[in-house]
Amino acid sequence: MSFSRSSGRAADSLRPVRIQRHFTKHAEGSVLVCFGDTQVLCTASVEEKVPPFKRGSGEGWLTAEYGMLPRATHTRSDREAAKGKQSGRTQEIQRLIGRSLRSVFDLQALGERTISLDCDVLQADGGTRTAAITGAFVAAHDAISVLLAQGKLTASPIRDFVAAVSVGVVQGVPLLDLEYTEDSACDTDMNVVMTGSGGFVEVQGTAEGAPFSRAEMDQLLALATKGIAELNALQRQALGVA
Amino acid sequence: MSFSRSSGRAADSLRPVRIQRHFTKHAEGSVLVCFGDTQVLCTASVEEKVPPFKRGSGEGWLTAEYGMLPRATHTRSDREAAKGKQSGRTQEIQRLIGRSLRSVFDLQALGERTISLDCDVLQADGGTRTAAITGAFVAAHDAISVLLAQGKLTASPIRDFVAAVSVGVVQGVPLLDLEYTEDSACDTDMNVVMTGSGGFVEVQGTAEGAPFSRAEMDQLLALATKGIAELNALQRQALGVA
Amino acid sequence: MSFSRSSGRAADSLRPVRIQRHFTKHAEGSVLVCFGDTQVLCTASVEEKVPPFKRGSGEGWLTAEYGMLPRATHTRSDREAAKGKQSGRTQEIQRLIGRSLRSVFDLQALGERTISLDCDVLQADGGTRTAAITGAFVAAHDAISVLLAQGKLTASPIRDFVAAVSVGVVQGVPLLDLEYTEDSACDTDMNVVMTGSGGFVEVQGTAEGAPFSRAEMDQLLALATKGIAELNALQRQALGVA
Amino acid sequence: MSFSRSSGRAADSLRPVRIQRHFTKHAEGSVLVCFGDTQVLCTASVEEKVPPFKRGSGEGWLTAEYGMLPRATHTRSDREAAKGKQSGRTQEIQRLIGRSLRSVFDLQALGERTISLDCDVLQADGGTRTAAITGAFVAAHDAISVLLAQGKLTASPIRDFVAAVSVGVVQGVPLLDLEYTEDSACDTDMNVVMTGSGGFVEVQGTAEGAPFSRAEMDQLLALATKGIAELNALQRQALGVA
Amino acid sequence: MSFSRSSGRAADSLRPVRIQRHFTKHAEGSVLVCFGDTQVLCTASVEEKVPPFKRGSGEGWLTAEYGMLPRATHTRSDREAAKGKQSGRTQEIQRLIGRSLRSVFDLQALGERTISLDCDVLQADGGTRTAAITGAFVAAHDAISVLLAQGKLTASPIRDFVAAVSVGVVQGVPLLDLEYTEDSACDTDMNVVMTGSGGFVEVQGTAEGAPFSRAEMDQLLALATKGIAELNALQRQALGVA
Amino acid sequence: MSFSRSSGRAADSLRPVRIQRHFTKHAEGSVLVCFGDTQVLCTASVEEKVPPFKRGSGEGWLTAEYGMLPRATHTRSDREAAKGKQSGRTQEIQRLIGRSLRSVFDLQALGERTISLDCDVLQADGGTRTAAITGAFVAAHDAISVLLAQGKLTASPIRDFVAAVSVGVVQGVPLLDLEYTEDSACDTDMNVVMTGSGGFVEVQGTAEGAPFSRAEMDQLLALATKGIAELNALQRQALGVA
């Protein structure tokens, strides 16, 4: 294997992960999640209303928005609010975060209210969408705790944990949790979202260079499964649940 | 197995596929592709310029846009031109089509020109994005033939074929090429893009209901591989190449 | 007369006209109308609601939207959905189609519902707006038949037929139903909309080059009257009404 | 004839017309034109550049923009700048003004410069677009005089005069120069643009209620021809040219 | 003192001020206000509804919009309606006008209705925002008179007068009511809004060049106080109130 | 004095201020500035180009953008990127920050490059714009140090320090550095920007309730002068300059 990772990280190792709850004070859930130098602030806001397509359904909703501060990246990118629209990439990511979170929520048990997950990247170094999903789950969990404490909910609508990680093939080597320089150089890039009980929620694999084989996909899925199990343990530890 | 498909279709069968070249007269490539009742008009337009980020690179570019006529669907949806913006879904799909096509093109061999692939859904019945990719490849192939015939290219920049199909799990049964009623009812929905030589270009699997297991994913990938091989044969037949 | 038309068409002849009903399956009315190489898909969609300014009035509404696929034309034009707005030309045309259709409808008899006419140009070769009006009427007629069959209406709100054609002066010769090359070369271009009983609904004449005289206008109106009578007969034939 | 006009105006009379040059001080041409209570400020601005499609052509360009102050009308309408887009009606009108003015200009003789005509309605009482065309011509004429005085042009590119008027059928009576109450009540509304030498530049007739006949159209065109001859005389008088 | 003002104006003199009521006929209040060559048309429109955040509050609202005709200035500026958005400067000014007017209104006494103040600059020569506030007050006063005359109000909700003026330091000399050439050359520019009874509503001072001192600020505030007292007298005279 | 501040703060005391440099790693300057619970991330990005109006002038430019994370506030506000435009308030603030920073820069000495200041509010508790100006100066100072270290500049273009603070009258008591509850309750709100040498750059005072007197303004300006001197000392300390 010719490719060596920064800080001597092993091919199947996550970067140092930090999950800091109560990062800001107004939101029902507020989590700064760091995968190495990637830092994403995830807030969960509860609103006692639902979008039009859910009104009267008795069901609630979870939705996500994603943004990147203009200088979260190596070179400054234009502010989407100033450009007047969100890029296709932004929309793709926020749709992914929303679907991932909804996969572990019982919307009926949530009742007719909305949890908005805002994932804002303060610093980017690869894997912002997977960090966002992992952190947004913790923020949503905190928001549910607030609703339970307020007596607005009597039982949690959370059915399982959810976390995400990226995997990829760089110079022929399958790697877990790509940082920016690896992401730029990879042939195949795959984002995997899984539940705490090991089910797949999303698998999005893209051949950036040469197409990938079934064998490579199997290796990548194994790496992702390992990484997400570790993330799940870190989420539990941050939340102080067994 | 309790679920039975319309027209008695087998679980591992494609819908009737039609690939009609030269559907309109102005475009360098113009293909009406039908997967059952899903009808997508794919045109390939050649322009002798490239976007800013490719200028002076000696490389060309392929890009795609996707649209749906307002009444392609059961109920009329608002026209995106009238709303003033493309939805996140539209952008996600057109980015997918563009990446898929570029995966089989040698951009250096294409030279500094752009092939724009417009995929407009005339009638929707599930699988519009996979039909679009499958048809857009044929339209792009025709556009390259025009460039070769005009002497603007001396060798084809096309390195392989590319096609796409959806697969999913409906009521526990893995199915190939979902139509609308199946797509609405499925637990897992996966879009797979593969090359003619059998490499994976994109795998996008989503759990709409319950998470899916490794075993289910393996079944779905096998179905997709079978379907894409058949689509690839139909593309070759439509193009009259061996 | 030095100017000769393609295919040896006479100055006062329409191009071959095709009116194909039930072109797509979801819309209440769906018509592909062809004036020679100009092909427009016209769908009529019924919605059981009206815009705000008609609410509670007891009257219905007809409205039209017009679009052109990016490569319907010789060179690709930008997609309006991607640009984020409809051009002045698009808006002008869709307002014309709407007014033309409303001129033959009894909005009171329609009841508080809306018929949306979507006219999408698949291939353009001159006269797209006149083909759109001619086809949209047939689609709207089919939609009314559906409402009658469903018992939602007991009598038709259609008071007359409506159709449209372009006329123009090319190299001093008045011509009926201009195709693209004629349209580009004409001094005067006039779009005429008339009812089945021969009343004028719209006359829009523009001097592209030299101003036009009363004598020329009279010749053009006579040509248009002849053409629209023929189109009216073709609409009746397509609909199978006397 | 049961219909009587305000102020006892005859059916074939214009309202009092006022053409006030040099209304504001910065523009090369600035004209306040009043057709009765309709007041439009028309400015002509010269810029020494042309739009992209004219660059290097040796030809100039004339273009128009139209606006209405929010309270020019009986009830306040939303400001288009605040809504973020111009209505279809606004775009239709400004395209009409631009075409009308270009019809009497020799763009080659103008040279590679642009004359922008801004027509802003201060008070509306019917006929704003026809007043705008009539006033914009005078403003453009003044702008050309400035260019001649500056020595930037040695001969005028103006080949003829152009003016416009509305005509319509109200309660069966053909009327010249409709004011708002007449315009709201009319069955047929026609805007006519003609040159000083009596050629037609634009004829736009619309049946608001019942379709109109050839006989009615002939009457309306005769009224319009009379009115435009009078407007043309008033333009000449305002400009002090024979 | 080396700097001399145009027309020999003294440093502490206003330009000739004209306040012309009933300038247009539709609005409840319509005032053309001129500070020298700066001309702003201010209309006040009454609508019997309030924005969402005031519904059910029993209180009314005043709001302002500001616009500049494209050729109100030396060189033509783009029309904001055509650009599709209002500039930051425009928004800043209209927010300032709205706040200033609200400061002298008792919103409770106004009742649940809105007064919209449209301030459109016909000709600009410095001080457009201060002229707009001064004129908008008179227009609003006229609108209230209409409501009183209609019996919709029994007592005026106007608690005080309000007017505004600009002051600045040019070449070391503090000046009242800057015209354009002075505004462009000034080191410090300050807009001051005061009530008839001499209270400050807004003070917005900006160092365009060198920072300004407390001593300069005191001089400028004294000039503004003098100017606004004169404007207040002119407002009373125009309205014919003691 | 009946009003007592949170944490027993004196009327003329700043909240605890924290200025943390190098908060993120990519930007040339990156400062987290906290005024009590108000937290703003200010980054300074250097780009070796200038906006069009400065090209070829030999001068550089400083510009600012301001944003607030959706849940920086008590209740979630809509994301401006999702709404497709920046509010008037946002534009007003970013224009203020830009002007304030430019007041202490020698743009000629900066050379033809741009410093973009992005001020993003992570948590809001009143005074976000004044914290942003204070922090942005430190970030810009760091960016200049980078340019000096890289040899791109040989002398600093910074002529002075700049900082800002809010002052206001709450229940009759003049207070320094308002927090959110004070800001909501105040009669008069004033933002003051001053240089290190004590000159005024901006004074923006607004009467939220009753107008304010000259005496109140004098008290507020004295408080602001005291507060800004303290902020200036904190900036120097953070930067380690005398």
C-alpha cells in the first residue's frame, strides 16, 4: 500500500470525533460535531406546527437545512443568501439529512410539530454531510428530551439511532472517513447512513474516476459498517445513554 | 409472494423498452426513450465552447438538464419556469445524469466543446431518471457520430456504454424496474448506473420505510446488473452497433 | 412572384396539419398538434379550484402556460426553469393563448374550476403560438367531455370553436401559415385568432421591416380567414363533431 | 347611440394632448406626455455601448422599459421592484414600445450606441402604452438632437415619425382614444401604431367580450388613422419642425 | 472659507422648497416635494387591512417604499424591477422613511388599516431621502384628512409633525441641505429626522472621508435643527394649519 | 433608577468581551468575538482581485457580508439562502460594517486586492452589528499580517483601529452595550462606530418610542466613547500590539 494517511491514521480508522452538546443556548438541541478538522454546528428547533402536506394528519415532520460559512473552505465561496439561491449540492445534502433523520423517527408519536435541523459548517475538511447527520441526530435527541421534560411528549418518538460516514477508494486502497485531500483524490466515494441496529438507510456511491466493482463495494460497505458502529457508540456516550 | 405486478410482469423483468432515435429534427442527437409508460425525450446538443472552469484546459464537458412537463404526472405540478426555480429533486436528478454520462466519456478526446443533454419527461410512470440516463447515452452517441461525420472528431471519445435502472423491495419482494405504483409502495428504492462492461458508476439506495439489510442489497444489485445488461443490449440494437 | 415555398406549397395553403388526441395518458385532454414540422403538446388539466380573484364568483377560469424544450429550435436556448424566469416572449404568448381560449368559454357555465392549458413546443418551425391555440382548444374540448361524462357538468360551457394562424408578407407576397424560414424573412408578420363562426378574437400585426399598408392588411386578413376555416374543419374532424 | 363620453367628447376626438419637453434635466430627452389624465414621463438616455448581440455590427439599438408608479392607478398596485419581477403586461408593453421606436430608426446610421427609453406612468387613465410611444418618440428625437449638436452624429438616423393611439368599440360605438372607464367597458380594444407617412407598424386588436367583425375592424382602423395624424401634428408642433 | 455654494446660497440656508399637494388624482395623499432640483413624488395610499404581524392587534401600520426613476440621475441606472431586486440603499432608505413616519403616528388611533407611502424620485440632486420624509408626512396628513372626512376616523392619529434634512461638512465648512455636488465632496454626511416639537427621531451620521469630531457633530445638529424648523413651517403653510 | 441590569452590570459597563483569534483554520483572519452571550464569527479573506468599479485604479477594497444562523435567536428565523434574498436589515448591517472598516484603511496602500469580511452570528443576544465591527477589525488586521509576512505588502494599509458599541435609553436610564432584553425595551437605540484615536465614523440613533433630546444624545455619546476606548484596548491586547 503506497498511500499513507495524515497523522498516520489507519485505513479503517475514523478521525478524532468530538460531539459537544449545548454549544449555543437558544435551540432545543445544539451540537458542535467535529470529524477531525470538519466542524458542523447542528441545531434542532421545535415548532408547534407542520408543513401544509402534514396538516391534520396527526403526524409531525423533521426537516433539515444545510449551509456552509463562506470561508469554511480553503478559498472563499460565495454566500448563498447573497447569490439568491441554494446550489444543487446544498439541496442534495439537506434532503439527505432530512430523510436520514426521519428514518428513525415515529412521526405519529412525534405529534403535529416540526423539528428543524440546521447544519452549518464552520470549517470543512471532508465529510461534512456525514458529520451533519451524526450530529443532527444528537441535537434531535436533545430536542426530544426537552419535549419530554415539558410534558409535551410522554414517550420518545425515536425508534433507533442513526449516523453516517464516508468511505472511498484512494489509489486502490479502501479508506474509512475521508478527509478533504483524500476525497479530492479518490476514485470512488460512498456515503453510508445506518441505524444503530445496523440497517442501511442510505447508500450513495459514486465513481469519480474508474467504475467500481462489486468486490470494492463489499469492502467499502464493511468499512462503513465498522465506522458507524463506532460513531453510534460515541453518540451514546455523548448523550449518556446505555 | 403476495405482490403481483401489472401485466403479469415477472419480478426480474424490465417493462417494454423503446428507444426511438431522431425523434425531433434539430438536435445532434434526439431520442425518445420509453420504459413502459414512462416517456422521456433526450436531446444532445453540441456547442463549440466550454464552461469557464474548463476554458483553456483542452477538455470538453457534458452536462445535463432535466425537466418534467407539468402534466406528465397524475396531477398537474407547477411549471418550474413559472415558479422561478428548479426543485431540489430536479437538481439532484440532473446532476446524476451529468455524472453518469461523463463517466464513460474521455473529456480530453472530446476537445473543448460541450454536449448538453436535455431530458424532458413527457409522461411519468416511475423510473424517469433511469430512463433519462439510458436514453441520454444514445442521444450523446448520435451527437458524437455527427461530430465524426463532420470531421470535427477523428476518434470517438466514448469509452464505454452506460445505462441505469431502478430496483426496489415491495412487500418484501425485490423487483426490477419499478413503475409508479410500485415506487410509491416500496420499502427500499435503489437507482443503479452501470457501464457496458459491468462496472458501477452510481448506486443510490434509500430506505423509504424500514432500513434494508446487506442481504437485500445484494439481491437488488444482482437484479440491477441483470437489467442493465439487457438495457445495454437494447441500446446497441437501437444504435446498430455490435 | 419570385418567392417559392418549400415543398411547392401554394401561398394560400396551410402546411400539413395533424391533431393527435390522447397523446399522453394522465391529462383530461392531451393533444399533439403539428403544423408541418412545428409540434406542440397541449394538455388540459382540470382543477376544482379557482385563482383568488375568482373565488366565490361562481365562475371558472382558463389559463395557459407555454414552454419550449431547450432544443426545439435550431440552436439550443437556455431552459427558462434554470434561468429562473420566463422571457417576455413566453409571457406574451401564454397570455395570448389564455385570452383566446377564454373568448369561447362561458365561465359561469364552467363553474368554479380551472382548466390549465400547458402548451409545450417539442419542435419549432414557425407558428408555435398559433398551433398551440388550435391544439389547446381541442384539449380543452376533451377535458370538458370528461367533466360531462363524470356528471360534474350537465351542459358544455363551450360556446364556439377557436383557432389561430399566422400570415405574413414575404418579398412582397402575402403568405398563409409561415414556417420558420419565411417568418425570419418576412416584412410583416400577423397572428390572427378567430372563432368557428368567423369573428375575430385577436389580430396582432407587426411590421418587422417596412410598415405595411391597409391594402396589405386586407390581403392578410383574407388569407387568415381562409386558413382558420380550414383549421376549424380539421378540429371538428379530429373531435368527431359535425 | 346611447353611450356618451366624459366632457362631451366626440366619438372620433382625442383627449386634450400635452407634450412637455425638458421635463427633467439629466436625460438627453425628457418628455411628459399627457393624453387627458394619463401622464407618462418618457426619458431617452444615450449610452455609448450596445447589447452583446449588436457588438461589432456597426449598428445601434433602441430599447424601452415601462413602469407604473404604485399609486398611478385607482387602487395601489404592488411595486414590481419589491415583487422582484416585472409582470407579463409590463414586458409586453415595453417590447411593443421598443419595436415601435425601432421601426423609424436607421440603426446603421445611429452607430454603435444605445438609446434607452424609460416610460414611467405617473397617472393612469387609459392609453398609457400609446401615450408612451407617442412621447418616447419626441424624447428620442431630442436625444438625437443632442448627439447632432455634440457632433457625434452628422445626420439624423430618424427616417419617419411614429405615434400610437387606442381605439375600441364600447356599447356598439367605435371610439377613438379610450379613457379608463371606456377601456374597462369595451368589447373590443385595439392599439394601433403608425408612422408619420401613414404606414402601419403595429395593430393589436383584442375582443374583450364578443368577437369583432371585419366591418368593425375597418371602422376602428379609420379612427386610428385619423387620431394618429393628429398626434403626429402635435409631435411636430412640440418639436418645432415643419 | 474657500467653498462657495451654487446660487450664492448661505451655509445655513435650505434650497428653495416647494410642496405641491394633489399632484396626482388617485391617491388619498399626493405631494410633489422639491428641495431645489431634487423632486420626489410622495403618495399616501390607504388600505383597510394590515400586515400579518398586526392582524387582530387593533393597531394600524405605516410603511414606505422608495424608488428612483432610471434617469432621475446624471447617468442612467438600471431599473430595479428589471434587475429583480431592490438595492441595499433602496431598502435602507425605505426603512428609514417608514420608521420616521411611524414615530409621529398613534397606531392604535389609526385603527386596523395601512397607509403606504410611495416615494418616487423624478429628479435627483442630493437629499432625496430627506425630501421624501418631508413630503411623505404631508401626503400622510392629507390621507388622514380623507379618512376624517369619510367618517372612518373621528380623531386624527397624528401626534406631531416630522421632517428631515441633510447636513454635512464640505472642505471644513458645515453646510445645511446638501445638493449633489456637495454630497459627493463631503467628508461627513448626516441625515437628521426631527419632530415638529424638536425631538430627534433619527440621526445618521457617516464619515465619508476623515472621522468627525464631537465639535463638528454639534455644529451639524444645530444646522439641522434650524433647517427642520423651517421645513416644519413650510409643511404647515402647505397644509394650511396653524 | 428603577432598571437593574442582568448580573448586576453597571449602566456604563460593557458585557464581558472575548476576542478569540485563529478560530477556524482556512481564513487569513478568523476571529470569534463575544459581547456577553452574543457570539459572532468574523473571517477575513484575501482575494487578489477587485470589483469592477475599482479595476485599474491601483486601489483595493474591503467589503462585508453579514449572516445569522437560523437558530442564533430565541425563535428560529428562516434561512436567507432558502428564502432567496437577504433582508433589508441584513443589507443595512453589512453596508455599515464595510463602511466602518474602510474608514481606517488606506485603499491605495492595500493595492488591487479585496478583503472580504464575513460576519456570521452563531448566537445573538443584542449588539451583533457592533460586535461584528469590533471583531472584523481584528480579523482584517490578521489578514494584513499574513500579506506582510508573505511579502505581498511592505507596509500596513491600516491607519487606525476601529470598534463599535451600542448605547440606549431604557426606562429613562442611558446604558452602554445593550443586551437583547434591553434592546427590546429601549426608547432610543444608538450604534456608534469610532476610531482608536477617538474620531466618529458612524452614529446611528433611532427613537424606538418617544423622540430623544439633545441632552440624551450627549449622554449616549459619552457612554459610547467610554465603551469604545475599552474595546480598543481589548483589541490591542488580543493582537498583542502596544
